[in-house]
Amino acid sequence: MRVLLVEDEVRLAETIRRGLVAEGFVVDFAHDGITGLEEALTSSYDVIVLDIMLPRLNGYDVCRRLRSANNWTPILMLTAKDGEYDQVDAFDLGADDYLTKPFSFVVLVARLRALVRRGAPERPARLQVGDLSLDPSTRVVERAGVEVSLTPREFGLLHFLMRHRGDVVSKNEILQSVWDLNYDGDDNVVEVYVGYLRRKIDQPFGRKAITTVRGAGYRLEGDGG
């Protein structure tokens, strides 16, 4: 598995590189956005780890240019920033996953392996699960043709669940992707927001798309009737 690591903190990049090599990855790295973009466009990679705060060209622009060039290599964005808007921005641009520094190396490896397993199919403009659709660019959510108004956090949670449709995702995975690793509040906040989503996208339409898997997490199904 070949990884492109684009990270301007040289010591951190070397630490990540050594760890990934020990896990069986082949790692190339770049320390600025322009070099990273050129490497991604001219070589073949299974996955890209892309910092957002980069010199010469930031990670958002690298991601945008890759997707504009129809390069669909899975991208995990890595940043010291936090907050739901940064994460939603990354996903809107075509990123596949997001980790906030400081992060667990074990989690990083697990996320990269998951991205490699899923591969790099071309993304549809809209995400569709049954009669539920989400458009990342316009931020419009519809169920059975009816537009549903969501808060930014609810949108981020639904976006995550739809990207992992059919998979069981834990509260911890949701917190790390929709909130961030620095969140130190009660993990029951996930349950609260799942409840908010159910009241907006399921109950008014007689659906039960978001299911609770006891002891494991949540799953978004396509035909929750």
C-alpha cells in the first residue's frame, strides 16, 4: 500500500513515516502543497494523508485541484485546527476522512486501511441512500423530494453516516470525525444528535433509516421503512 504524506512539520512527518513503514506501508512525502499536488498527479497512490495548513498551497486547495482533475485517490486530511466547519469544508471539497492533531497513531492506521479497502471510485455529486439525498456542495438535504433543514452539526453527522452507509459506526468514530479528538465532553452528545436527526429525516416520513446497534454504535440503512 503506497501512501503520499503531505505534511510541513518535518519531525512529525518523519515520525508518521517511520510508523507507517513499520505497518507495511510504502511512504512518499512532500513538505508543501505544490510539491504534494505534483506528486499526487504524477504518481499512483492508494491513499493520501494531507495536512491543511501547508506552505505554498494549503490542503483545501490541493484537495480541490485533485478532485477537479478527476483524481479520486482517497484523502485523509490532517490538521491542528478543529471545529465542525473545518471538517465540513474538507468533506465538501472531496476529502474522505479527517483527523485533528494530536491524534492516535493506531486510529490513523485504522482509518488509512479502511480508506484503502474502499478504494477510489468517482464520487457522485450527491450522496443517495434510499429516498434520502445530500448534496455537499449546496448543503441541501432531501427526503422523498422534500427539503429538510439541518444545523451544521446535524449536517456533518448525516454526511458521515451516509458516507459509511450500511456500516456500523461507533460513538467514538463519530466524535472523532464529526466533532474532533480534542472533544472531552460526554459521548452521549452523539445519542442526542442522532435523536435530532431521527426527528427530522425519519419520523416525519415514516422511516427508520438510522438504527442503533446495541453495544456497537449506529448504522444508516437504505430501506428503513
